[in-house]
Amino acid sequence: MLDDDWRLVGNKASVTQLGFSVLLKYFELEARFPRHAGEAAVRYVAAQVKVDPALFRQYPWSGGTIEYHRAQIRTALDFGSRPGLMRNG
């Protein structure tokens, strides 16, 4: 996690902090959101944010929380606002 990442993640707690962080790092690397996340990636990110990786199972993969997180990430990374870039789900 880099300084700018902490600015986005800092106000979230446990489950949402971990879920958001996994989405953020995946999106930074792949320019899309994951449909699922591998155990090793979750453990790695969980260690960085100091959250029990087992809590990731509680992260809601549908509904308002994940939609809000995805919108925050797109906005923070300025994704979709430049010509030639398409928003991803």
C-alpha cells in the first residue's frame, strides 16, 4: 500500500478496509475489478492493512457497499474520464 492508497483506505474499518484494499490493488494492476480474489493476494493485502484475512469472506460482493467502493476507486484513479478508456463494471 502506498501513501495515496492509505488516503483512500484510512477511514474504513476491518472487513470494508480489507475488501476495499483488495479491490483497489487489483484494479491498479488489472484495470478491472475482480470477480473473486485469490487467498495469497488477500493474505498479502490483509497483512498490509493489519486485518485478519479470514474477514474477507464477510465482504459483500453485491449491493451498495461494493458499488460505492468501485465508484471511489474509479474516481481516485481517474478511470473512465479520459478518452479511449472505458469504465469496467
